[in-house]
Amino acid sequence: MLSLTANGDHVVEKLSSEYFQRIKYLLSFLEQSKSDTTSALQKQLNSTFSS
């Protein structure tokens, strides 16, 4: 797993286009999913892709 340095975090915070805002939103969602079990993630993905 890779992570940004403090300087990298500072640069990312300055990125404010709609594209980067969407990326930040999706990453925050993924961050919440880290504690889910594999089974729970599979159910969520199946639900998302079957809609």
C-alpha cells in the first residue's frame, strides 16, 4: 500500500477540479470499506453492478 508524504498531501489538497473532487469522494468511500469483510464487499459490488 502506498501513501503520500506530508508534502504530497498538501499538493493534493490544492487540486480542486470536479475530477479531483470526485476522486476524493470515491477514495473516502473506499477508505470506509477497508474494515468490511470480503463477503460484505462482494455483496456490495454485486448490488452495485446488477443495478
